[in-house]
Amino acid sequence: GDWLACIPNAHPGYISWERFQENLKIIETNGRGYELARASPPREGAALLQGRAVCGRCGQHFRVRYATRRGRQEAWYVCDRGHATRGERDCQSIAGGPIDRAIGSLVTEKMTPAAVELAIEIRREVEARCEEADQLRCRAVERAQIEADLAQRRFMLVDPSNRLVADTLEREWNEKLRALAETREERERARQQDHVVLDEAVRQRLVAMTTDFRKLWDNPDTANRERKRLLAYIIEDATLIKIPAEGITKIHVRFKGGRTETLTTGNPKSSAQQIKTRPEVVRLVDQLLDHHVYSEIAAILNERGIRPGASARPGRAANRFSGKHVAYLMHAYGLRSRYDRLRERGMLSRREMADRLGVHEQTIDRWAEFGLIKAHFYNDHGWQLYEPPEPNTLAKHSSRWDRLVDRAAGLQAGLQNVELEQKEM
Ligand SMILES: [Zn+2]
């Protein structure tokens, strides 16, 4: 606005006149002051609604936060202004992924070739009208310039001794200069108001892609910054309200034309929720503990195709249950230990068993080994509890001819006889 004259492209420049004008526009939209709720310029990050997401609880724009979790960058829409200025709790914080996916599929669905064509057509018309208006204003500036020049010349030519005339002409010149400045300012103001930022590159891509918006949108080579620019032509803003009780987030999308649409997305499970063991698995472990030790339970779970919770993590699909997993589940869910269960069923420790039968503890081991008494493992280290002995049965035989194998065989036969008798009855 300070220049006396502007002759575009009179000299070769570093950048073209058009490029310069575009840069000005971009700078203007980027730096839109310090209003609290302002749309920010598109940046590289993944959060597609950056600068366009409005908090449904307080009406302010969300900020975008990025968190790297397990090697992947995750975007979050965070409404934390109350936190920053008044030390209040964050108003809302919403995981970006599901929101962006919903928005993505909405726009690719809406942006049929016809819709894009229409949008571009309207845009062109608006631009043409602006251009026309600007040319009118440009002519007004030229006229004011000519009049100011004339007034200057008249003033210069007057005889300085003729003071009265000189004063009048000077005043006239001043007025013309003021008028010129006003017209120029007016033009600049109007231009800035009219200016519709339409990045040339994006426009060309848009035109080229009218046949398939989805292809451009889904193309991994398309930078997020570009996706956001595309979005800027389609969506005015999106209001997000998280409803934790229902595990959903509602997205009210306002399109450029004023139409609105409401989407609903499921809130992602928290990191801990994702790997949480399903309750039915915990119940199964509880049942299996009645009859099995940890490693056996792990084998049973694996065989049934049940996988530990952490296998939901990327790269951990091959995870299988181990005895340690099972032990962890038992402690974490407060399941009764196998030891307690066996004790409850009246099982005796080796010491108690030895006392009961009046033999050495090692004899108990040997008898258990040969099946003369029944033992049950209660952990993976081979520790056992013993079924209480029948009142009559066992006494230590001292004769070396009376071997344990034979006694075990005899016991087996006895059992079989009992079974046979039972069947015959
Ligand atoms: Zn808020």
C-alpha cells in the first residue's frame, strides 16, 4: 500500500508475481491473530482435523498432541486450554485414529467426481467475480493516481509569488493524494476479503483427480499436509464429543456448503484394555487349577487356540501361554492356588504323611513313585501333596524280597478286582 506504482513482472524476480501473491495469502491465513479459538495452518502431522476440530463441551478448538506408543505415532485431539490457563482438568482428550478414519471415509464417500466438479466450478465463478471486482477497483486507483499527478503538476507550475493560488493548489494536491491512498487501501482491503486461498498445486491435483478423489486420498504418497488442504475445501469444522459411558465419540461435521452430518465412532480401548485377558479365559484357568499345574494349564490353553492378551500387540501374534503366564493370571485375578485347593480336599504334606504312617519322608517319596500312595503335583517344580492313606493298608515291609514293584502290581490287581466286582454287582 506504500508504493507509488506497481508494475508486475517489470523485472525478473526470484519468484513469480503469482507465487508472491499466493505466499501472501498463505501467510495471511496462517497467522490469523491470537483469537483463542482459531484454525491453525495445516502441518505435516497425521491428525487430519488439525485446526478444524472443535470441542463439543466448551466450543474451543482442539490442540493436537502426538504420543509415540510402541514405535507408532498416535495423534490425540486434546482440549487442555482450561488446564493451561486455570489449572483445570483437561476438558476432553480423544484418540485421533478412529476420528480421522471416519472423516476419511466420509469425505471419500461424499467426494464423488460430480461433487468435486461442482465445487471447482463454484470456486472458479467466485474467483472470476473477485477478479472482475478487483479490476474495477484497480481502475479507480489508476484514475485517482492520474488526478493526483495532475494536481501535482498544476501546483509545480504556479508562480510561487502568487501565494493564494499556490495554497489552493497545494490543498487540492493534498486532497488528491489522500483520495489516492484511500482508494488503494480500499482495493487492498477488498482483495484480502475476497481472496479465496486455492493452492495452485492442490487445485491441479483436484482437477486431475476429479475422477477419483479416493485414489488421491488413500494414496500413501499423498502428504498429510495435502490431505488437510483437501479437507479444507470440503469441511468447515468438526465438533467432537466423547461419551465415555457409551464408549463412543460423536462427530458433528459441518461441510463448507453449510450441510451437516453426524458420525459415531467407537473409542479405542486403552493400552491396558487391549491386552486384558478375556473373563472366560480367567474362568477356564480357575476350573483347570482344580486338576492341573501351571505348565499343564498353559499347554491346554495353547492347544485350544487361546492366546495370551499381549498377543494383540503388533509383532506379538506368536505369543503363547507359559506356566508363568498362568501363575500370573492366578495371582492377578486372585484365584485360589492349587496348593490351597488340594489342602482343602484333605491332602497331606510329605511331613504329615510320614508322621501319619510312621515312616521316613523318603519312604513316602518311594511309595508315591510306585503308586502305593496317591500324590498330586501342586506346582511346576515337582512338589506334591498326598492323599491321606486308607486306615488299614500301608506298613513298611523290611524284607528285601518283598519288592515295591510287586506290591504296586498287587495293588493294581486288587483295584482291578474291586472294579470287576463292582461291575458284576
Ligand atoms: Zn473443551
